[in-house]
Amino acid sequence: MKRIRNQKGAALLETAVTIPLVLAVCVAIFEFGRAYQTWQVLTNAAREGARVSILAETSDAQVTSAVRAYMQSGQLPQYATAGVSVERTVPFGSNTASRITVTYPFNFTVLNPVMKLLNSGATAGKGTTTMTSTALMRNES
């Protein structure tokens, strides 16, 4: 009888130790998956901006508008505060190219509270991470 109680206590202790670790791993997988999806939207937005910028008759405002429209359709909540840099005369072999750089503030929304459950002094996921993506395309002749 005494031996069965010890085994139940050991199982409860193992569960109490492993559940927070499994929870932290699951949340980290979701958060980094969300970060990767955001980075993919930024990359495609920069490419869309580069496609618009290589046309001779487009302005920088039209390029910025195209990039932000793509980010909005990609459901990025802070698309309006994203930085868009347009360079139209980047040397590219014997021609010139347009370089579009997009910067976006990304926040880990769930990772920080879960890390605080494990360690009250944790700083993982705290604050804003700036994501950057660049696209370069040759200008039309």
C-alpha cells in the first residue's frame, strides 16, 4: 500500500514538472510560426513594391501605397506604421535597379506571459522586434 502512494506522488511530480515545459515549447512554436508568417508577408510586400517601382511612371508614394496595401491584405495589424524605403538608382551590372526595404515592428504577444509563469524575471518575448525585408529588381529600360 505504501509503495502505490509513492508511485502516485512520483507521477504527480513528473506531471507538474513537464506541463510548464511542454506549454512553453508549444507557445514558442506558435509564436515563431506567427513571426515566420509575418516575415513572409513582408518579403512579398517588398517584392510587390519592387515590381511597382521598376515602372518608369510610378512615384515613391505609389510604391509605398502598394507595399502597405499588400501588408494590409496579409492582415498585418501595424501596416500603417511600417517603414518603406525606396531607392531607384541602385547599380545593377550595366543597368540600374530599384531596392525596396520594408521594416515592421513585431511583438511576441503570448511568449512573454508564458515565460513569466516559468520565471518571474524572464525577459524573453518582451518588447518589439524590428523585422526587415529587402527586394531588388532591375529597372525597365
